[in-house]
Amino acid sequence: MKENRQTISSIIGERIRRFRMQQKLTQEELAFNSELHSAYIGKVERGEKCPTIETLYKIANGLKIPLHKLTNISSGTETEKNDAMHRIQESLDGLSTEEMLKIAQIVEQVAELMHNHS
């Protein structure tokens, strides 16, 4: 059986796509904002191209986000766990403290249910 391991390029590509979709941008719009070709954006999102740090900076600017939001990943087996945590943190951006505490309670309840069923 083939091991399903993501490359750093594919992780960053998925992250770019997620930010683009959250902002309801097409690949063409992101390419225009980033001063890149739309076909290149597609290849980066699919993990087919490994962009330079300069290109990632252009894409981050096109998305109007700090560069670290695209590149903040760790190496080794922790990558998927850290990417999941990053996704959760991104989902909480802009929520009030009260809203975040409510979500924390929900997560705790779901985690408890999962522990009890495993």
C-alpha cells in the first residue's frame, strides 16, 4: 500500500486554495492580485510547482495576508497535526472571546465523545 504523505508544496498549495476560497476569489483574480499567471496559481495549489519565497510573498500579498499564514508549518510527523491546529486557529479569527469560549466547550464535548467511543 502506498503511504499517503503530503509534500510541503502540497500543504502550502492547499492552504493557498483555502484562503482564496474563503475570500471568494477565482484563481484568475488571485493571479492578477499577485502579478502571476493563473495557470501557475493552479499548479501551486495542486502542489505541482514549488514556489520560491518571493512568489509566496506575492501570493500572500495577493491574498492580503501575512506570509507566515502560508508558511507556518513544521517538519516531520507533526505536519498534519499542526496544519489541523492552524485551520482551527484560522476559523477562530475575528470571533469574540465569548464565541471562542463557546466553541472550546463544543470541542471539549466532541473530544470526550470520541475518547469514549474509541
